[in-house]
Amino acid sequence: MPPLVIKLIVIFMLLVIVGSLLSALVFLYKDRGQGTRMATALTVRVAISITVFCLLMAGLYFEIIPPHGLR
């Protein structure tokens, strides 16, 4: 898979994470502490964050994503 595709996938997933966080904020104001929509949105955000982290680590391990050293 070309590095550009991987970068675009990561950027898309980060935008989904931010969108989930913003939806949780909206649900916080709309529900006024009643309901579970905010907790569900935050759960989705955490699950996506863990998935992105695991995919990045797997990509580094299997050398799909080339490692960059500090110079």
C-alpha cells in the first residue's frame, strides 16, 4: 500500500475521532445529563483511537509503514 494512502486513512480516522468528540459535546448540551448518547459517542471515540493505535503499531511491525529516525 503506498504511503500516501496510509496517510489519508490515518487523517480520515483522526477526523472521525474529532467528529465523535464534537457529537459527544452536542449530546452533553442537548440531553442535559440525561440519557446515554454522550457516553456512547465517547465510547466510539475511544474504540476508534485504540484501533488506530493498534493499526499503526502493526504497520510498523510488519514494515508497511517505514520507520523514521530522528536525525
